[in-house]
Amino acid sequence: MSFAVRKQSDEIIEAIVESLRTYERDHPHAEIVLYRQNSVSVRIRIIDPSFKDLTRIQRSNLIWTYFHTLSEDEQSEISMLILLTPEEVEKSFANMEFDDPVTSDL
């Protein structure tokens, strides 16, 4: 299990972290990283072996159930949600962007 917030935190990041703490408890092998890309964008990556037999839609639906406590404004700042199994990490273009993001001027 691993959970990390890159860069500086703020109220919205803290609200998202709190909602993901439940996911972390339910999925102890998950690796969760999030950061603020710019003033209106939060990026989240979850690497979880339990995604193995789930489609992308099933993964997304599962994760969004954990965001039910977030307000619409907080949810709207989630601009990237990468949901991968450990085996998919090396092949994922989205993961490459997550690890080496393009600078945002916002």
C-alpha cells in the first residue's frame, strides 16, 4: 500500500485524499499518487492489482463511488484519473504523462 501527494496540498487536494483513504483501506495493495497540475486540475493515478479482471469502465465506476463525498466543484477539478494494474504501467502513455507532465501555464 502506498499513498502520496506530490507538490503542495490545498483544500481540494485534502478533500480528494480523504475520499481516497477509504479506497486505500478497501484495497491495501493499491498505490495512489495525486498532484495539482494547475489551478483547476488535479491528476490521480491508482495502480491496483485488483483492476486485473475489470474493464476500464468498471474501474472508473468503482473509483467514482469513492468520490461521492466530494462536492461538484471538487469533483470537477479531477482532470486525469489513471487506473492501471501493475502490468499495464510500462505500456501506458497516460502513465508517462503522469510521471513526466507537460508544464501548464494556468
